[in-house]
Amino acid sequence: MEHEGKIVFTGRDLAVNVFPESQNSFFLVASAEVRAQRRHAQLVEQQHSISYEEVLNAILARDSKDSERVVSPMTVSNSAKIVDTSELTIEQVMHRITKEISLRDIGVEGSISNNKEH
């Protein structure tokens, strides 16, 4: 699949299975607890009655299912830059990613590691 211009796709297996030749690939991570807190806050704001523990258990189950499935398990692409969002706002995440892309565009190695040992 080839596109002119800039485009953003999100998904758990896009960099590995759909766009393995992507020029810019980022893998966003956060602890299960932080993701559960964020998701729980969203659901409460939408008037859903669900406990934090239920949300956390659902996230842990999805992570397990996604990483252990036989077909297309969730993995980090070798070229992906890992961004730990646990302590970052959405704006800070976007700033880090756009800065990384801008630095690459001018041929400078950015500061985001592609170390899988995040």
C-alpha cells in the first residue's frame, strides 16, 4: 500500500503486518494500570458503571490474548520507536513523536529509543 503525503494509522499490528516498510513507526506503551485508569475515567465520563478492577482485568486479558495468539501476535517492529506514555499527556506524546519525525526528516537521530526493553 503506497500513499503520497503524510498519513497516520493506528493499530496493534500495523507496523509489523500492514506497513512493515513504514518510514516512521512508533509503538506506544503504558503500564496496564495507567491504561486502566485512563479507560476507566473515559467510561465513567460516558456514564458507564464499571469498576477500575473490571477495566484492568479486561486490559490484562486483551494484552494476553493479543500477545499469545497464533496468527499475528502483537509484537514490536524492529524499526519501531517505543514511546512510554505512562507519565505523558496526549500533547506530550504528540510533541515527542512530531519532534522525532522532524529530526529524522533532517537526518538527525532522535532521542526516542527503539529498544524493546522499555
